[in-house]
Amino acid sequence: MVSAADAIGLVVILLVNSAVAALLTRFFRVRLHTAWGSAIYVLLLGPVVLLGLTLILSGVLSLGANLGSPAAVLLLTIALPLSLGATFDYFWMPAPDEVELPGTRDSDRREESRL
């Protein structure tokens, strides 16, 4: 039977991995100028990063419960957070092209000199 501390540790792992997956997705979407490039990088590099985080959180910090099989661990701590994080970034956050960034100081000075 899983104790409450083990369940809370597993939830912490899921939340941290989901947040990192969302940040990785956003980073690749902002940096790469192709639609497929960011998705490919998320699918290739995302699981590697999440596996490293899972090993650190569950091994070094001893969070989480014994899930019984490696397949359950991969599905619950890597596949689920990766899909949640990517879904959060693609469907909840605005596209990087739609976000207006403040101008740099040089461009602001040029605009003022034109007026």
C-alpha cells in the first residue's frame, strides 16, 4: 500500500516534470522558426530531460512511490507530464508570434527622433 508521503512525492514529480515540459516546449517554440522543428525537439529531447529529472527526484531526493514496473514509471513520470506540458503550451499559451515584446532602447530612441 502506498503511503501519503509516497503519493505526495509522486505528485511533486508529476508537477515538476509537467512544468519543465511546458518550459521546454515554449523555449523550442520561441527559438525555432519552424512549426515541426519545435515538436521534433520536444519529442526527442523532452523525454531525456524528464528522465534525468525523474532520476534526480526519485533517486537522490527519494520522492515518489514504487510503481511496480518500468513501463508504469515511463508512462506516469515521463509520457504524461510531457503530453500535459506540451498541451499546456500549444493550446493554453498564445503563439510566440502573437506576443508583443517591448522595443529595445535603441529602437525607442529612433522612434522618438523621428517624431
